[in-house]
Amino acid sequence: QSVPVSELPRKVCEVALNTGPDSSSGLTTSGFRTAKYLTHEWHQSNSDLYNKASAGCDWGECNRAESKELSAHAAATAQRAQQSSTAALGQRLQDIHFWKSELQRQIEDLDAETSLLAAQKLRLERALDATAVPYAIATDNLQCRERRQSPDLVNDEVEQELLKEAELIRNVQELLKRTLSQAANQMRLNRDHKEICEMDWSDKVETYNIDDKCGRYSNESTNIQFHPSSVKYEESASTPETWPKFSHDNIYRAEREKLASINLRALIDSILHDVSEDLRRQCAAVNEAFVRRCEELDDAKHNLEHHLKNVLKAIGNQEANIAALKKAIKDKEAPMKVAQTRLYDRSFRPNVELCRDEAQFRLISEVEELTETIESLKRKLLESEQSLKNLEDTRMDLEKEIAVKTNSIFIDRQKCMAHRMHYPVVLKLAGY
């Protein structure tokens, strides 16, 4: 502001009179002329001062006008620059808020996706734990069936299906372990990219707060001061092109990992569904093979028991036959004694009476016939005894085979099939 011009009050100066003992009044004036200005010099001096004063006043007036105009221009320029900077800060706040919101959304999506993947990983772990029971059942069935006795110790359909089941379970376990490792690695990648986005988001939040505080500064603020050293460009500062590209790349990589995680979750769900179905299908095949094998063993056992019954009946008949043969042989002893006694007694006939008459020939023929009959009966007895021995051996073989079949049926039905009742259901195998 300019101060109005006002005239200063005149100062009245009183000239001291040359009086008193020290006054020069009355002394001679010779010699003082050379020390004085002339009148026109005095007027010229005053005129010069007047001109100088007028020129100074004019220059001052011009300077004041220029200063006033410059000050107004500087004020307007500073105000425009400040408004432009405030607007630029406001635009910058909008940009920061946009990227901050995008990063926050991506962080939330990654966090939710990681939680869903963790749930799928838990299903994988449960499914892997659930396969321990079927594998234990399959190996126990194989070990139990090793205790079958010959000739039932065969590599039958049940054995093949059990071996297929054990191999299937081992392959499933390897697949689940690889998928678990893949899920853990994907969760680590999700967390890494989430951490990167969080760091970028944290920087955006801090920058937003700084720029928001800067945007609120005004000329009337009390916490502003000079910072001359801040008017410079940092060497490590990003450019307007690299600044959004950094956040865009972070979001792009996070989105890529999120899509990979979503695909992995779908793959895990498909794997668990297929694995559970395959295991239950193979379990059903093993059970059906057990049922058919047990039916075959039951039929074989019934046939063996039927043949054993017939053999026992044949043994009884053969024993009766042997007894009859022995009795028949024993019954021929008396006729043989009679005939031989007759011949013996007739051998004592005297002289010419010792004749080869018809009676002698008949007795000899009778003895021969009885001897031949006894020999035939003895041969038949030996054959019958051998047949009885064979029947006894067959009976023992049949009884042993029935015992073998009974043992096989007990192993397959009571041990194996009863143990297979504890096979996990589909939902448990699917990790639920």
C-alpha cells in the first residue's frame, strides 16, 4: 500500500545574536570574504536541490507505480501458479486413488482366492489321508490271501483286481502329492504378489496422504516454511510413463496368478472327483470279484461234499463187500476140508482098491474148483481192499480239499470282505 504525501511541519530556527564576552561584534571583517558562497551560487545551489528533489519525487512516483504493477502481476502469477499446482495435485490424487483402488481390489481378490485355494489344499490333504485306509485294506487282503492253502493259492481274478487296486491307490497318492506341491507353490506365488501389491498400495496410501496434505496448504497455513534445497529433481524419481506402468505390471502379474489359481482350483476339484470315482469303481470291481470267487468256492465245496458223501457211501459198501468176501472165503474152508479129507482118507484104500475111479476124479475136481474159487475170492478181496484204500485216500483228499475250501471261504468272506466294509465313501475320498 502507498502512503499519502503530506508536508512536514516547518521547523523554526532562531539565530543566536553575537553578544556576550566571546562575541565577535566589533572585530574586523577582513579575511572572511573568501570563505562564503556568492548569492547567485546560493540560489543555484537551492535550485539544484529543488530540481534534484523534483526528479527524485518523479522517479519515486514512477517506481512506485511500476512496483505496484509488478506486485500485482507477481501476486496474480503466484496465485495462478498455486491454483495450477493445486489442480495438478488434485488430478494426481485422483490418479493415485484410482490405482490405489485397483490395487486394493486386487489384494482382496488375491486374499480371497488364496483362501479358496487353501480350502482346496485342505481337501487334497484329507483325500490323501483318506487313501491310507483303502491301501491298508488292499495290502491286508493280499496278505490274508497269501495264507490260502494249495491248490487254492492261485492268481485268480480277485488277486488281479486287488493288485490293480493297490497300484491305483499308489498312483492316486503320487498324483495328490504332486497336486499338493503345486497348490502350495501357487499359494506362495499368490502371497508374494499380494505382498508386492500391498507394498505398492502402502506407497500409494502414503503418497496420497502426502499429496492431500500438500493440496490443503494455503498462504494462511501456519506450518509452511522455506525449503530451498527441495527445488530439484531426484535422480531415482520415476517418470510419468513408468509410474503407472509399475502398478499396471503389478496388477497384471497378480491377475495372472489369480487366474492360474482359479484354474488350479478347478483342476483340483476335477482330480478329486475323478480320483474318488476311480477308487470306488475299483473297490466295486474287487468286491464283485470277491463275490464271484466266494460263489465258486461255495460251489466247489458243495460238489466236494457231495462226492465225499458218495465216497463215504462207497466205502461203506466196499467194507461190506470185503466182509462178504472174507466170509465167502471162510465159508469155502469147510467144503475144502471135506474134499481134502475124503481124498486123504481114500488114499488109505488097500491094494487094487486104490483106484482112480469117478469119485476120485470128482473129488480132485472139487478140490481144484474150490481152490480156484478161493483164489478168485482172494484176488477179488485184494482188489476190494485196494479199492477201499483208494476210496479212503479219496476221502482224505476230499476232506482235506473241503478244509482248504473252507479256509479260503473264511479268508475271502470273513477276513477280506468284512474288512472291505470299512472302505471310505466317495465324499471322504473327495476330501470332504
